[in-house]
Amino acid sequence: MGVGIIHQLSLLMKYFGLLFWTVVVTCKNLHPINYQEFSMERPQSIAAILISDLPAVVADFQGLITDVNAHFEEFTGWRKEEIVGQLISVILPSYFRESHHMGFSRFTATGVATILNHPLELQVITKDNREILSEHYILAEKHDEKWVFGATLRSLES
């Protein structure tokens, strides 16, 4: 093999090594929740997420928030007018943002995900920068050949 190909393979291996360790670190912060513990009915579409009784947020294929419901506003302190158009990472802890961006990019490129359609225990950041431990239930749908994401949030704090 030529030196150029070996160099490219080396860079590729380094990239996938970094990606592997990012996923490992991310998975340490993701805690799937026992399904039997929370057997509530969950919205099965983006439209249903927005009309649910839980705080809900919707983001487009670029990760920009496109909609929230009134419960989200109460839960996070963000008014719809303030948060629509911002990156979804604004409600994520800073230590989780890079992993989120990598996973988000990977999903939009491949369509393969491990965090969709089941509850996850994560922190959400409120407008006043409080961290609230919450259950996130994330869905993805294709609208006009572009991914749209929706999530319900439920506080796990008493």
C-alpha cells in the first residue's frame, strides 16, 4: 500500500477510536429506565408529543428547536418565542453537548440510532441554568425527506 493510503487509514482509525470512546463516555451518562417502572402510554408521533400532558420539544434535522408546548415552557422556564430557532443543545448539560452533536450527526447521516423510542434518564437545563433529572422519550420521523425529532420530558425529581 502507498504511504497516502496508510496515512488515510491511520486517520480513519484515530477518528473511529475517538468516536468509540465518545460513545463509551456518552453511554455512561445515559441511563435507560426500567420499562415496567414507567408503564404510561407514550406518544407515538411528533404531533402526539406536542399535545401530550408532558413537556415536549421538537427539533428539525439541523437540531434547531421548531416547537415546544406549554408544559415545556412551565417545566424549563423558556418561553416558546425565546427558544424556537435555538439549537436543542441549549437544554443539554455542557458536558453532554459534544457527544450529542456527534450522535445527532451520525444519526442524520446513517439513520441508525440507539436512543430512540425508549425512556432515557438525562439532565435537562432550564432557562435559569438549573439541571433537572428527567426522563426523555425521543422519537424521529421523516417529513419531506428530512428528519424531525420530538421528545417528551418528565421530571424524576420529587
